[in-house]
Amino acid sequence: MRFSTYTAAGETFYGAFTDSGMIALSPDFPQWPTLLDVVKGAGLSALTESATAKTVTHTEFEYEMVLPNAMRIVCVGVNFPDRNAEYKDGTELPKYMSLFPRFASSFTGHEQPLIRPPENETLDYEGEVAIVIGKAGRRISQADAYDHVAALTLCNEGTIRDWVRHAKFNVTQGKNWDNSGAMGPWLVPFADAAQLDDARIITRVNGEVRQDDTLIRMMHPIRREIEYISTFMTLQAGDIIVTGTPTGAGARFDPPRYLKPGDIVEVEVNGIGTLRNAVEDEVT
């Protein structure tokens, strides 16, 4: 089952995606006004049960960022060996992971435009898997880490490259331009370790494969990410961890191949789906 946040006829719903359209579920669960509330209430199984007994509600709709009111989004940087080698600084594989925050306002939904701002044209793509925490925990062991995952989704962690260089150690400003990235199209409930351990990320720009790697090659696997992050902060239900992107982003080509209006970016992961976005210039 796949659960999305979407808009139809000027109203926002969450519901189950089918090949024929959306099954609106939010009207049936007033105790959970948003999909984030469903996650916090451990309600994804209830949505699944409800959806099996219902028919399609909306055939015309627009996707929203899958959890538009997410409070905490933690991103893991430089987490594949080939990505680390791109820096050509001679360093060994890092002992600790690089982390930075993103805000929900920096993400749009599936089939919504990625926005290139007028201040800078170095908009880049980063295809990633994102995990949604379903059970709170502090100092979570790697052995127990997957017990705290509720669902999976896809992320294009779009970045304004020049703005990640504005400070010596801080990338936050280059990572949080409004609608510069995307997350969705849906949440896939997490049920089996193989959903992550066997996952392969492919990112395409205008049909050309730019990134292609498997999560098993991560320098800091997802179990370790959960363990490490929960050491210094209590992970809460509804928190999102964006787990890292492979080599092949536009900045690493010579010359760089940044996104421009009209480009189509697709992030595909087996077992989750495909996140697709066009690129547009911001209208000022």
C-alpha cells in the first residue's frame, strides 16, 4: 500500500494511491488530521485496512510533499565511497557521518516543479531514500534500529551548490531554498529489512542515468545512522532521515551540469517507486 498527501478540488487529503486514482482516507480518521499524525499514532496499518474496503475517490489530484508538516528532517551527507572520493582530498573513509538539517518548506511533491531561484543558477539533484521514524527512541542499537522505522519514501535533495560554500563548515543555507527539492510520491510502510538492504537508487536527468548505486554500499548504513543520530537526540515518530546520495550529481561533472528550466529529474528505487519533477525558474 502507498499513502500520499494530495490536493483535489482545492482541498488537501491523505489517502491510498491506486493505479486508478486516490482513495481519500483522511475524512475517516478525524483523530489524525494529517499523514504525519497517522505516523505519530502508529496508524498506517489502520489506513491499509480501511483502504481495502473502499473505492477510488479522486482521479484528478496534485501531489503534495508527502509529510508537509514534518518538524525534523535530518540529512546524511557524503555517504557512499565514490561520493567521498569525489572530494579528492586524500582522506580515509570518515569515522563519523556528516549531518545537516532540512526544513519541510524546502521540499515540493511528486510532479511539482523544482524551483531555481534568481539569486543563483547552481541547482543540483541528489537522489536518496528517506526513512520515516515510527517509534521514538534514544540510544537505539543497530540491532533494534529497523524496529523504529515506520515507512520509506523518496527524496531529491535538491541543492544550490554555490550557497553550500558560503561558510566554512555550514551547508544549511544551500540546502533549504524553498521548493528546491522534492519528497514523495508516497509513504511505503516498512515491513521487511530487504526493502532497504536490497534497494538500488537510480537518478535520471532527461532520461540519462546520472546516479546508480545500492544502499548496501553506504559507508554508514541506515542501522548505523539511526544508532548515531539517536545518541545525541531522541528520535520521535514522524522524524525523517534522508540517508545519503551516490556519486554522479551535476556539480561533479567537468564542466558542471546543473539543472535548468525544462529538465526532468527522476529518482527511482525498487520497491518504493519513482519521484519525478520538472525544473522551473522562480517567478518573482
